[in-house]
Amino acid sequence: MTEIVEETLCELRQTFKSGKTKSVAWRKTQLNALRQLVKDNEEKVFEALYQDLGKHPIESYRDEIGVVVKTINHTLSNLDKWVAPTKGKLPLFIFPTRGEVLPEPLGVVLIFASWNFPISLALDPVIGAIAAGNAVVLKPSDQAPACSSLIAKTIPQYMDPKAVRIIEGGPQICEKLLQHKWDKIFFTGSPQVGRVVMTAAAKHLTPVTLELGGKCPVILDSLSNPSDLKVAIKRIVSGKWGPCSGQACIGIDYMLVEEKLAPTVIELLKKTMKRFYTESPKDANCMARIVNKHHFQRVQNLLKDPLVEASIVHGGSLDEENLFIEPIILLDPPLDAAIMNEEIFGPLLPVITLKNIQESIEFINEGPKPLTIYAFTKDENFKKKILSETSSGSVTFNDVLIQFLCDDLPFGGVGSSGFGRYHGKFSFDTFSHEKAVLRAGFFPELEARYPPWNNFKMTFIKLAYDLDYFGLFLLLVGLKRY
Amino acid sequence: MAAKVGFDGEAAAALAKELRASFASSKTRSYEWRVSQLNGLLKLTTDHEAEIVDALNSDLSKPEFESLIYEICMVKSSCKLAIKQLKSWMKPKKAKPSMTTFPSSAKIVSEPLGVVLVISAWNYPFLLSLDPVVGAIAAGNAVVLKPSELAPATSSLLAKLLGKYMDSSSVRVVEGAVAETSALLEQKWDKICYTGNARVGRIVMASAAKHLTPVLLELGGKSPVVVDSGINLQVASRRIIVGKWGCNNGQACISPDYIITTKDFASKLVDAMKSELDSFYGKNPLQSKDLSRIVNYNHYARLTNLLDEDKVSGKVIHGGERDTSNLRIAPTILLDVPQDSLMMQEEIFGPLLPIIAVDKIEDSFDLINSGTKPLAAYLFTNSQKLKDQFVRNISAGGMVINDTTIHLAVPSLPFGGVGESGMGAYHGKFSFEAFSHKKAVVCRGFLGDASLRYPPYTEGKLSVLKALVGGDSIVDIIRSLF
């Protein structure tokens, strides 16, 4: 096991040193190949995702294949722009010096993917790393074994095996990987493991991007127009149970609503869920299942607390053999229960009632900063307050999950939901070093720069710092005291 | 408002708690507060110039010129730039929303991270304390500053002046050494900025990992100067000298550490440097008032150790004189110091300049790349080809062609390291960004709801989805709807 890691790292370092991955043509070839891989293997991807998570092809396309294709298209369209240096504005007194910021690859990067979106959360960062000119080692999650295996088999068939490698395995291989020096580590997963990754990275001063999670709330304000409320509920249902049955970092974790609205909201939720998932969601084939027994039991345990169990107002059927949990709604479970203190990452939706919806800000601020906050409201002042008084990776008003699709927006957390960001150009930047380059000429020479020091030189430089060109002129023609 | 003797874990926790409460009150977020604090920093720097110069003289025997130009003027410029640009930096930036979520709007909002810790260094103790503080405050954070104990007069002055001029509910100074720093590092901060060496950088990052705190590490390394033949030797020598001995006598993170030149050119370069050194510092450089001393006896012993190593003695071709009681070492040049000597294995951080002579100037690249990535790399040449090769093949925090160190003073360029020389960057707008969280915000209305998003999932929905994602033309998308 150690040998695989060491050999891979050694080979990839050689490849990087050869300069091959820096060529923009090479990067484009790799990205095109990856896009072809995804297109050629669409059915196999659907099968693997069904096997690992019970995902319907639409969910698989929408959240996994589609995301990868979109990212590659966007990257290929913009790569030439991204690799170009950015000119820096320089103060006039060092004319004709030119300055620019040149992005360069970091070297050999390590990407850890998570199990809930085992294709897109594996390949999206890889796209960014390659676009930036790096060599890449990808460690897919062992908890989605069919996808991990598919990736390990197909990538070498399409991409340059001297520069892109897949290393499969569980915690042991992760430990081995983390012992080595990488030029960057990109990790998607839980805060607990995030700490382990960052601690290991610290030994080698390896920069990290941590895409973690948290309890993402949805604030549902009163909406006077009943059709708006219907749309809101549809979006909320799709934002909770749509992505991998609630096992998503930006999936809705819990809802905040005013207590007088709660009964209406719960009724509407039930109606909408019935329409989407039928009376028997397990058989409707529109919802993913729980990834494995460990997580099934974890989610089940959240319901074991009798007070929590008593707060269930809808659903509650758990099928351990098929790892399926039907959508469950809870009304005001105790706030000190685990379900309200840990990220649920499952199909349970606690609805927390407040006297006044404005209290939701304080409620959210009592916990760690989430990856995202959703708010359905038409109150512009309330929107402003949410934006300025809470902190989260992102905020989406009146919809769910769509911030994930926007290539122009940075995707990442803050506080315990992580740091660093990606998507679009942010992916390119995250895997690049922005090198400042100044090009000076031998002339003109500013004598004031050199010792021995005297008052004239001092005054000259002070004026230069102040960009006081007129003052400099006066000094030089002898009309200014020093 | 300095911490008393015996600042321990309890005191650190209390301090963090107090500043958190202050941050939670939203006081530091207001534009007015930030500008008033920046003006406070500007005023304390302007009104206490003489005291600052004295403190720097006491700590480092820093020439008044250097204190004014590299510490005081730079802090003032930083403050003025931040004050001038703050409104524009604080403005949200529009982003392009995704076509698939039409109609929607997207923007990126900058928000403060919270309470940040700035750990400063001893070599530019005023600048490297306040420059990051300028960024932290501009971004709306509360700040704790830990100046270096190896520059005690400056540390004490900073504690006094910040206590007097700044809002002590949100900006505090903690003086002390290892124990106090460790106590601070145990707390949770929203960002840590550390300037110093790689060994302590690792400790800082490992401590930060426990709390998932992002870090900005400004470290160091061996910054090489490659000197090609056929250049204006006088200008090149002067620029090398002022970047080396004119910057705190070589005790600067971006000082030229060593020179690489060709065997044929070496003697010409040495002659030019000797001649310029004489004109700058006279025949008795140990007496020159235009050179800093070595900061303390530990570093003095470390440097003399480098000089006295067997492998290295006999390689001194200029200088080498020392004055132990005044902690001074004269500008010293060495030729052909072996690669495995201590001097070539660690960052020198002092007035010793080894020159390595190679056969061909291109050999310098392999030599530089055999070491860790430095904070800065310099090249003197008239060859466009060599410039391009240098920029393309050497990775460093920043690079300057035909000059040294001036990129430090250009606020439009990011200043930071890569690999062992650090992670993250600051200066100018990059300082504001280093201490901000960029929050993605998406706004939608309730119209434009496509049933395609919702279950039950059908074949028809899948083909529309593919068309939308695949970037097909409008015609194809419409076609897929039927």
C-alpha cells in the first residue's frame, strides 16, 4: 500500500517536472477526454449510482453527469482567458516597470471525494486541478464502491495515466496518502475528517481547501400569495429529499417557520410529498436510499430519543434491509436533541416554530456557520438583515440548491463549514499559485534608492510613496526644501 | 492595553470571548467604524514617528531612513489606500446567474470573518504588525495582535499606541513570547495571519486545524538572484546590495539570499559589488550608520556559525568582519560555497551573500528547483528568452526581473509565498480579501418554475435536462420539450 502511494507520487512529480501538464493544449485534451468518458459511460454511471445510492437517472444526470459536463464546457470555453496573466497597475514613479499576476500550477494535488455525489464531487475538483495545469491523484470514497471502481477503471482509459491517477481504498489508504507532501489537498467531507486532513497537511505546509457541511436551514416567511407558497413548498421538498435523500451538504437540514403558519405548511409539505413520491416513496423510485448500514443506523439513532420520536408528524417508516428511510417530518423536536445539533444528512426534516420569523436570525447564529442558508421571503428588509446579520458559505433567496449551478459564484464554506472555494474560475484559482511578476528596466535609475542616506533621498522617497508627483518635480528642480 | 505578565489559557479564552461579543454586536462591520480605526492607525503612525524610529533603533539599530521608508511610510500608504478604496472594496460584486435558473440574480458579498489573530515578526516589527491589521480592520473584523517579543521596544510601543488610538473593545495587543502565543493558539479564531519561519508556521497551522481556522502564512526561503552576463553591472549590483544589506542587513524575507552567476562572469560581478559596497557603506562598514545590526545574540551566533563552518571558511572574498559586542557583521560575500554547507541549506537571514558559479546560466534553474519554493526570485538579464524561461520554470511567491524587493511596495500585486514559503497573500485589495469571506448570494422570484425539476421523474424530463445542460441551442431545447 505504501509503495502504491510512493510510486504514484514519484511518477507524478516527474511528470509535473517535465512541464507536460503546464501545456494548455494538454489540459484541453484531458478535459475533452474526460467529457468523452462521461458521455460514453453514461449508462454505466447511472448503474453505479443506482447501485451505490439508489439514485434515479434524472437525479444522477441532474446532480452528477450534468454537473461534470457543464463544468468541462465552461472550463474549456474560458481556459485561455484564465491562464493569461492579469496586468497590475503600478505607480508612475517606477515606470517603465511592468507588473502582472501569472497563474501557475501548484504541482501534484490530492483530491478526496465524498460518497454522496461520488461522480460530480470527485470529477469537478479534478477538472479544476487539470485546468490549472497540475498532476492529480483522486481518492474516490470507498463508501460508494461501484462509482469508485468505475472511475478507477475508466479514467486510465481516457486520461493521461502519467498525470492523473486514481487510488481507491478506505481509511488506511487515506492515512498513507496524508503522510506525504502534496502541493495542495482538496477535501470534501465532514468537519471531523477535515480536521485530520488539515492537521496532516500542516506537517508539510500544504495548503488545503475544505468543503465541509453544517446544518443548512430554510427560513420560510409568510407568503401572502398562495401560489407563491405552493412554489416555495415544492422547492423546499425538492431541496430536502431531492438531492440524495437529504444526504447533501447543501441540502436543507431543518426549517424555521412562524408557529401560526406551521399547520398549513406541514399540510402542504405532506400534499407535495405525496405528489412527488406517492404514498409509497420506497416503490416510487424517485428517491435515493441511505448509503450504508452505518449511516442508516446513525440517522435511525437520531429518532431514538422518545421526545424526538413523539414529534414526528409524518412518515417514520424505516427499512434497514433496503436501507430506505421514507421522508419524515418532525414538529418542534427538542432543541438539545442530537437531531438539532448534528448535521442530519438524511431524509428527516425538523420544522422548528418561532413566535416571529425574525427570530430565525438569532436561532441560526447560535450554531456554527452553515454551508448555506435558504430563505423564502418577499420582505426586502428581512433579506437585508439575513445577509448582514448571519454568516454562511452562501445564501439563496426563494429557491434551493441553485447556487451550486452558477459557475460565476464561489462555492465554499466559512467557519466549520469549511474554507476555500471552487466552481468556475474559482476552481482554476484554487489549484493555482498567483505569482506576482515585476519586470523592471535598467533605466531610469533612482539615485534616491541607494545609501548613503541623506535628507534629499528621504524627502524624495516620502513624496514617491505619497504619489506626490508635483512635489517630486519641485524637489528635483530644486524648488522644494528637504 | 497590553496583556499583563502571565497571560495564560484562561486569559486568552476571556480575551477571545470578549472580542467575539464585540464582533457579534456588529460594531466592526460598519463602514464608519472601519474608517475611524484606519484613521486611528494613520494618526498613530504619523504623530509618533520619532518614537517608532527610536524603538526600531533600539530593537534592530535600524537606520532612520529604513525605518521611515520601509516601516512608517508603508504603513501610512496601506492605511491611505484602504481608506480611499474601502467603499469600493465593500461593495457587492454582481455575478452572472446560471441560465438554467432564469430568472435569477447573483452577487458576491464580502463579509468579515469575525475575530482574527495576527502574529507578527521581529524584522519589520512595525510594518508586519500593522499591515495585516489594516487588512483585518478594513474587512470589518475584530483583531488581536501578537507582536514579536524579539523586538521588545516596538512590541511595547505598539501595545501603548494601539491602546491609546484604537477601539479597545475590538482591537487588542497581547505581548509575550512562546507561552503567550501558545495560549492564544489554543483558542478558536476566524483567521490566523502568521509572519515568520516555516517551523513555527507548521505549529500555527496545526493549531488552526483543531478549529478549522483558515490561515495566511507569510514565511520565507532562500530567495535566489540569477545574474546573467552582458548587463549593466553597476545598476544590477546596486539593486542587489540595496535589496540585501539595505533591507535590515539581509534580515528580510525577500532579501536576496544567494547569487547564481556564470563562472566567466563571477569575478566581474564581484568587483562591481565590492566597488558599490564601498561607496554605500565606506571602508568600515561595521561603523556605518546605514546598516542594521543583527537582532540579537542568538541570531548573531547562528550567522557566525554559518561562516565558521569548515566547508565555508576560506570562501569569504569580501567582508567577514564582526563586532560581537555590537552584534554587527560586515557585508560579506562568499564564492563557491558547497551546496551541502549549512549556509546553502537554510535561509541565511543576515548579511552573508554566497555566490554560486555555474557553467551555463541555464544551470541555475535546476539549482533553484532542487530546493524548496522561495518567497521571491530575482533575475538580472537582457535576454528575453532567459526572462521567459525563468518566469515559466521557476516557482516562487513573487518574481522581479532586473531589480530586487520592489514588488513589496506595489499594492496591486499579491504578496505571499507558495510551498514552504507560505500560503495566501495580502497587500492592497488582497489584504481586504484575505480577511473576508466572499458570500455567494442568489435571488430568485417565484415565477419561472419548471416542472422538469420535480418528481415524478420521466424520460421526457431527462431529455430536456440533458439539452439544457449540454449547452444545446434554443431550438434543440424547445424540440426536446415535445
